[in-house]
Amino acid sequence: MSNPLDVADFRVRVQTVVDRVLRDQGSLLTSLGDDLAPLADSLNGLLSGGKRLRPAFCYWGWRGCGAESALDDGVLEAASSLEFLQACALIHDDVMDGSDTRRGLPAAHRHFASLHREEQWHGSPEGFGVGAAILLGDLCLSWADEVMLTASLPPEALTRAKRVYDEMRTELMAGQYLDLLEQARRGGSVDRALRVVRYKSAKYTIERPLHIGAAIADAPAEIFAAYTGYGLPLGEAFQLRDDVLGVFGDPAETGKPAGDDLREGKRTVLVAIAAERASTTQASVLHRCLGDPSLDARGIEALRDVIQDTGARESTETLIGDLLDSSLQALDTAPLDPEAREVLTGLAYAATRRSF
């Protein structure tokens, strides 16, 4: 990179890889028939722009090991594969949660349901939308593998990276199941909510991308340990910030309607803390309103009041700060390239403040 600290330049380079993959895979799909064009086209909005957080941690995980600059383009390609894994997770997550929007656009299953209605096809628009979205997510997962395994890197580096990548995918799917399980059980302890955070978000957002970069560089065990010490608490703090924004955030910033997480009944750490501290009256509000898809503005405000009044929001903010401190302490003692340490420090603050 001409300027390694130029975040905008990094995002442009990742977008170039993403656009190439979408173009090539779109051509392959349409060569099988024009009816397949909507599959490829539907990804343009979801994969256009974005923070590119996972590729950044992968790339700087590699740079932190003092790796050879000759492999820069190959590492960027491997890192960009994580955008397709993320797309898979988002598409499937929206199906499971019944979400209407994603990043200010209709969620994939809603988009395909609308297409079904517009064309006046036979059967259920909702069923068609869900089926198409599942297949689209599967395609993204397949393309993520392809981009990772065809990156311009030595075979031995790809083999090392693939071992981490495989474990990361298993952890992600396990986390998704645990999330479903918590909702089915109507939530539980804070510890159980944190377990979901760790496996559904924290590991595949920060820790494992760092490990993939370290694996490409053939880093020693102490680097992997340092990246875990930095990445896991930071990943948890990142998701906790997302949970706070999902309840109290500005829709213009989150890309989702206000209170959508409450309508979906997400059993977050924020909600778990509120439930543990709730009075009988407050517990009744949680039981009645949380997870009601028809919840109106009044119901959302009632839930926000419970979360605020129980101190759950304040406690979550304190936990975010503690996790950030733990992450930065691990980074300070890690034997890393100074330039990478500087970037990773900046990414830590940006991830917990959402100031990308």
C-alpha cells in the first residue's frame, strides 16, 4: 500500500477485489440463464462500501508479524474473502430474525419476496424469498472459500490460513445456533448471552481474522496468543456496542429501523442484565413486549425505559470500556511491528465507538 495507514485506500482496494468477484461470479451465473441475474444483482448493495473491518484485522494481523511486502496483494485477496463470509452471515441472520432491512435496504428475503409479488408468480412470496435468501447466503459462503483458496499466496501459507478459516466458520455457525437457542428459551443469564457474543460475533469479527493474517505469516505461538488477548475482548466490546445501537441508535447510522432488535426479541447482554435486575412490573414489560413483531413506538419506549432504569445500559457501557482496556493492554505487550500496533490501536477505538 502506498500509505499503509490510509483507511480509505484500504477500503478501495478491498472493494476492487469484491467487485471483481461479483463481476466474475455474476457472469458465470448469467451464463447458466438470464433468470439467475437477480441473484448476483441483489448483492451489489450489500457488498458496496462498508467498514471492511474483518479484512482490516486480517491484513494488519499479517502486517503485525513484520511480514514480506511482496505478498501484500495476495494477503489483501485472502482478507477480502471475509466480506463474502460476512455477507453469508448477514443474509442468513436476517432470515432467522425476520428482519425487514439491512444497511438501509430491504433484507434479501424481503427483496426476493417483493420480486415474487411483482412477477405474480405461483405460491407464497414469503416462502420464495426465504428460499432464495438461503441460497444466496450459501453462494456467498462458497465464494468466500474460493476467494480465500485462490489468493496469490504460497500453497503452504494458504494451508495454514485454511485451518484457522475452517475453525472460524464452525465457531460462527455454532454461535448462530446458540443465538437461536437463547431466543427459543426466552433468554437466560448474562454469561449465556456473552457466550453467544463470543461465538456469533467476537471471534469471527476480530480474533480469527487476526489469526488468519498471523497464519499466512507463519507467526509464532506468542503472536497468536497476543492476538487472542487483544481480539476477543475487543470483539465482545464491538458486539456490545452494536447491541446498544440496536436499541438506542439512530436508524441513519444503524441502517435498521429504531428498536428493530427489540421487535426481533434479541436476547442480548443488554437485555439479560435488564432481566436480572427487573422489578416485577419491569419484568412484565419485558415479557409482554420483547419479541413482538408488531411492537409500536410506545412499546419500544417502554422497553427502553426498562433497560435504562435498571441500569443495564450504563452497565453495558462500563463493560465495553473494561473490555477495551483489556484489549489495549494485551496489544501494548505484544511483540508486533510498531506501525501495525498503531493501526490496531486506532481500530480498537473505532470499533467500540463506531467511528469508522
